[in-house]
Amino acid sequence: MGSSPHLVKRWQLSGTDYEQVRSTRSDTRLSCWTPLNNQSSNLQLFEERMTLVLHWFDLWTDRQRKHLLHSLLTRGTKSQLKYCRDLLMETLPVTQVDLTAVLPRFLSLYVMSFLSPRDLCSAAQVSWHWRMLSEQDCLWASRCITRGWFLPYTPAEKEYGAWKNHYVSCVSTLDWLTPREAAEQYGTLNQQSTLMTEEEERRKERRIRQMIRDKLQEDKRQSMSTRRAWGSYTKPGAARGGSTQTGRPSSGITSSSWPSLSWPPRTVGSPSLCQSLDRGQTMSAAPSRDRVQTCSPSSERLNNASGALSSFTSRPALTHTVPPTHLTHPVLLLLISNRIPAYELLLSGVKAGVIVVLYDHRGTLSALLAQVERAIIGQGAQRLGLLAPGGTEEIHLLHRCILSERTLLNPDQRDFWEKLSGWVAPAEEGGGIDIFSPLAACGRWTLLETHTSLSLSQWLPFSVSFPPSAPGAALIQTLSSLTGLEVRTPMGLATGSFQNILSEWSDGSVCTGLSNQGPSAPALQFVCERVLQGWCRQAEWMEEALGALRGHLGPQLHRLSLEARGRALGLFLWEKMCLEELCVSRDLNEALIEGLTALTRQRETRPLEFLAGFLTRWTNDKEGEESSGDENKRADDFSSAPQSSQIALDWRGAAARELHHSECLYLGRLGAVLKVYQEPLTAALNSNRAILSYNDIRMVLSPVTQILELNRVFQVDLEARLQQWGAEQCVGDVLVKLCSKLRVYTNYLNNYTTAIHTIDKCRETKPPFRAFLKRADRTLSTHMLSLQELLLCPLWRIQEYVTLLQALCLHTHTAHPDHTHLSSALNTLVTFREFTQKLKRNSERDRLIEQTQQMIQGCPNLSEGNRQLIITQDAALLRSPDEQIPDSLRIYEHVSDVGLFLFNDALVLTRRRVHHTPFTLTYQSTHTFLASVALCSLSVREVTHTRYVCHAFVLEGPCRSWVCATERGEEREHFLSVLRPALNAALTVHQ
């Protein structure tokens, strides 16, 4: 047996007097202390060392022992640690554990939901963790709501115990009576006539109490057996919802903390509608429609029963702000005025990545700027688009704000455009302003004057400056200098529509020429092409269709914001009426008209076969005419080739020929009034079979005869000038001659309202006239128009005159002899157009006053002086129980719903009642007169937003004040932005 060095010290191993004897086959590995081959020696040595370590462990202090245990456990493997755990669990079994520390939080709350309020208060005294759990709103809110104790404010996000404190305060103020006190005060149902003894009364009281205890125990057992699982009462996100009665405005007392009162948003209805509603809001921080402004939720049952129109029902949207750094593409900002006809259709076609701001033209520049700031939420826009009523010289940005060269440098407008341009990217990064009004329509004349000797393909790439006398060009240059951005506008002119947007646009530089992107390219960045083309060509009549649509679908869309409501109506009109299929060619229109005319002259039993054969013959005849016309055209091209470039560039001649062509169409419509209506009615009167009396015929149709005579002379003179057309030919004197006799049009317009009322009265009271209109209206002879529509032609013609004269003036050089007469005629017609617009506004004002008078029950006479309705607003009337409480702590209660009718001299308050139609989502509102206050004696102040009230303001009159609150903050800001200028104007007039 070899020697083993286990009895020597470690320091001796390094000495020179000892040398280990190693065998050929080593008995140890890595250590000379632990033999591996001899198992008995190994076990003996291990026990000796363990005994020595335990002896040392007994001599160590507690701190040393813990240090050793820590070192051993950190060196142990996973299996060794599991063994230690099992050993400890066996040695020290766990008999008590905090259930809130072991169970998940929702299970702990589920257990605590079975406790009574007294037990919950006791549980709150266990520890801070138990107190935090036992004071959760989900435990106390249901107890308060069951008893009708609603919290009068919205708890903060990290505020705990609000519902518990409210429960305790309500319980502590209850007037509780014992059964004996209740019996003495109110009596009992089976009260006996004889008096009971005191002992019998005690026994009866004990029996009643025992019956109450038994009933409570039975109810508790039933609730335990039928109770649903925890979390099945509400869906995720419902703990912070709120519910408001449909059709009633919010009282300003928020209730978003009530649990189980609302459900999370859910998309119902047409997916294309939802896509359209979200299409313009994707890049605007996902608010809604409704940048959308927040809407109150509807009932889930109403959502399921609403059918196809359920997608119009308002629902809350989860607000999620998208930081600007997360946007992959720069956004575009588009401002649209609600004075634009059929703006709903444009909203339905807005492209993704475009932030739309639909503003009310009755507001102010500061209110519009605040609305834009809320929409863009701090992010920048690549380009700014503006779509508002305007022409070649000015833009009607707001009701009391006109953007022109003279007004742009005013302090308020200058500050507005400087702030607005600060949110647009610089010109070096492609930023700019796109205005949809034809301010650059004068660029073509400059091209004509500068490059007359060049061919058409040569002068198109050139860029030239605007003439300094053009007001629209001066406005573009001033706006570009003020904002430091390029400004692009359409360069074409169109009559009776917005087709100038589809023309070529200026390139936006200081020396403006044609854009290299093609016609309507800037506008197509904002709106889809099909929707834009349909709106530009058919905006006027679509406004009438949308007017009826607003009345039918308005009650279902009242909870939505103005923008979301417009998107829904526009998409509904586009999908249901298939507007893109209504744009047919002129040849097809002509063929169908002739075919239907031929069909009405014959009695055909198979009309479809007859119409198909007629269209085939018409097509063959048309092709033959075109082939012979092409041969003649080629022969003419040889002789007129040198003059082709000048003819192509003769924009002035084109405008004059368009004036003559439109005048012929105008005379055809006026002639239809005499031929189809006046002559048959006069013939019937002369044959003693009168349909209308002589006075009625004279009242309705005589002014048309005078206009027809005047314009026939104008058409003859104009045709004579065009037959001898040349570069120096003049037509301005003919137009001046027409403008000198505009008194005929003035008499016609003054008599127009009376004529329309006469037609309506005769149609209702005289059956022969009603039958006559049914036969004559909307036929081929009347150009598919009714008598009332034909009587509107003179009003439309005035606007066409102004547009065509603007084109003539723009394409007539200042040195031309015709320029003076054209400018004089244009100024006269612009003034007359303003007169017609004033008549239209007065008629609209009287109509609104009459409707408001009929709407408000018990209202005094509103038709006094020059009174006009400015705006109406629905609100909630609030009242505070104690006026001595500070405003930040004052609680308000909802008294009633009110309607605010703001006139230019007074404010009328009405009590509004909502009547819902059974089995539908629609409702009707009735107004009862409440009070009226003159604006000169009215003041307004805002109420600070607190936990108890929001979106509120105070109207202070000379005798009393009213606290009102709107449903949304945007509504309050818009109403106050309109009210304050009206107050200032009334004070100025009063002083």
C-alpha cells in the first residue's frame, strides 16, 4: 500500500523533505485527499470531514452559519436546490398564506366581491395591499349604482377609493328607521284596531326581523348559485365607458367611470362605409370622423337592430395618438368650407394620408386656426389645400373674411397665414399651397402675347410672368412672399360648375406657367379622380339631392361630427346613385333624345326593339356624315395650315364664340317658356277656356318676354361681330349696350319671388293648371326642365356673363381698343351679380326666420327689422345647488335641454324636448320659448373644466344667468367663436 499524504499539512507538501511517490496507476485524481479506488476509505474520510465541519458549524455564530448556508446553496445544482426545498417544506409546513399574494389579482377581487361592505371595510385594515384591493371601483361602483347613488364627477386615472367614499357618505346620510319607528310613523298593512301589549309587540318585531334574515339568506343562496363568472358582466374597456340617452345632449357632468354601462366599439354595417370613414383619418392620430371628434356610444341592442344604416350610428373610438416620427409618408392638409356645394361627396373621396378640416364659414380666423391645430396634433404637413368659394380675384374664406390682394396684409389675416404656413414643409422640401380657385386664369393671355409667333409645341414649356394688373396673380405673388411657399391654382375658366379644377394648374413659381404634372394633378393629390370629376361636373344638382338626404338621414347622424356626417352622406350618395355611370358622352345623349322623341310619336308595342333599330340607323348615318366631313376637313387643312397656330392660340376669339353659343342656348330656353307655356295659356284664355287668369299670366310670364326681346337684339349684334372676327374686332360696346338695359333684369328679379308663389298657389287651387304643368314640364321642348327651373335661367345667365367677360378681359391686352368697354361691362355685371346674391341671401334669411318662427312654440314675432339667424346650438341647462361654493368645487345638475338661437341682435333660449319614434333610431325635437336677451346686454364667460363639469359656459343677462354645456368641446368653441363677434357688433351698433 503506497503512502498517502492525508495526515500532513498543506505547507509540508511544498517542503524539500517530502517527495510523493507516484505509482504507475494513480489512486487519486485531482486531489490527494480523496481516494477513489477504496470505497470504504472514501466513506470513512467523508464522515470524518463532515463531523469536523458540523463541529465547526456548532461553534460558529448565527451570521457565520447563514453565510455558509448561502455559499452552499449558491454552489448547488438545480436538483440539489429542489431537494432542499422539499426538505424545508417537510420540516416547516406552510399552514397560513396571504391569498392576495398567491392568487392573481382578478381572482382576489372576485373573492372580495362576495364580501359585504362592512367586511370590505374590515379587510382594508389588514395591510396596505389589502386596502388597495378592497377599495377598487369595480367592487363599490356596482353597489352604488344598484342603489341609485351615482358619482357626480369622473375620478382621475390614478384615484382609488372614490366610489367607496361615495358609498360611505351616502350611507352615513341615510334616514334609517327601525321597524318600530317605521310602524309608528307610517303604520302597517295589517294593523289591528286593538292595542297590543309590550310583550306581544316585541315578539312580533322578532318575527319580522327573523323573516327578513331568512329572506336575505335565501336571496344570497340564489345569487351564489346563479352568479356568473368573474369578468362576464363587462367587456374589456367597458370599465371607463359612459352612456347617454340618444338624442339628448350631455349635461356636462361626466360619467365615464361607471362600470358596465357601455360596450367597446364595434364596426357594424357596410365595410366600404367604414373604410371611407377611416380613409381620411388614418394619418390624423386616429380620432373619428368622428379628428374626428368623440361621439357618445349607442346601445348594443340598437346596433344589432339598426340594419343597413347601423353604420351611421355613433360609437366611441379608442383614441390612439400616432407620433409624427411613426408616419411613413408626409401628410397633406385640406381645408374645405361648408359653403362649397355637395362638400359631402368630396369628403367621401379624400385619399388616405390627407387630413381634412371641414370648417364652418360663419366662424372666425382664430377658431379656424384652433381647429387646424387640433387636427394636425403637432405634426407637419407636406402641402396645404384650400377649397372655398372664390373666383379669379378673391376667395371667400369666411363669412366676414375675404382673401384678396387688398385684405391679405391686414393684421388678422397676415397672422393667420403666417401661423398656418408654419405647419407646412418649406418650399425646398416640396411644401406649398394649392388653392382650388382659378386665380391663375390670366396666365394664358401672357403666353399668347409673348409667344404668338411660336407653334403650339414650342411655347408650352416656357414660363412667363403674370401681368402686374391681374388681381389674382398679385394675390398669388403676395401670398407666396408672405408665407415663403409656392402657390398653385387652376388656370382655366368654366361656367356653371367647378370644372376649372380639372384644367391645367400653374407651376407655383414666381414666373408662373403651365404645370408639368398634367391637368388637375395637384387636386388629385387630395381627392380620388373619379370622385373629383363627378363633383366638378355635377356639384350644383348634387347639392339639391344632398339637401333632401340630410333631412332624411340627419336624425340618425346627429351624434356624429360634421366631418364624419359628411363622409357618410357623400359615400351613401356615391354608392346608391352610381354617379360615375351618369357621365355619358354628348353623342349618346343626342342619340337617346332623338330615339325617345321618335318613340313618342309612334305607338309601338315593342319599344326596345324599335329603339335598338333606331340607334343602329342613327349610328350609320352619323358615321357617313363624319367620313364626308373628314374629307372636307383635309381639303381645308391644306389652305389654312399657315394660320393654324394663330387659330389655336386665339383664346379671345374662343371666349367670344363661347359667349355667342351659350347665348343661343339661353334664348332657346327662354323661347320655350313662351312657346310651351305662354302661348297655350293665352290661347285658352282667348277661347273662353281659361286655365289661368290674365293677371296671373302677366305676373308670371310677361317679364320673360321683356328679357327675351332684349337678349335677341344682343345675340344679333354679337353674331354680326363674330362673322367679321379679327384681331382688332370689338365686342365690348355690344356688352355695354346690354348692361345699359339691365333694369329689365332688375324688374324680373324683384318679381321672381312673387311669380314662384303665384305658380305654387295656382297649382294647388286650380286643377286644370296642375294638369297642364304635368303635360308640359320636363319634356323635350322644355329641355327636360320644369317651369320653375326655366324661370331660374336669367339668374344663372348673370353668373355666366361674369365668367365669360372675365375670360375676355384676361385675354384682351390693355392696349386693345376693346379693353375699356369690356372692363366697364365687367364691372357693371359684377355689381349686378352682387345685387342678385344679396336678393338670394335676403330670401334665404326670410325663409330661415319663418322656419324658426314655426319651430319655436310661443315665440314672439321674429320678423323685425333686419334680423337674421346666425347659428343654432343644442346644449344642456345646468344648475348649481349652492352658488357660494367655489367654481372648482361646484357640482351642477342637469335641469333640462335647451336650444340656443343666435340672431344678429338677440339670443333666444328655448326648452328642447326630444320625442323618439318607436322601433327606429329617429327622433323629433320640439322647442318652447324660454327667454330672449338682447346682445347689447349679454355677456359670456367660460366655465373652467373640472371633474364635475366640462364644456360649460355662462350666459349672463341683465336679470338672470344661464349655465349651459355642450356635448363636445369643439361645439362650445365654435359657438363662442361666433357669439363673441356678434356681441361686439351689437355693442358697436348700440353705442
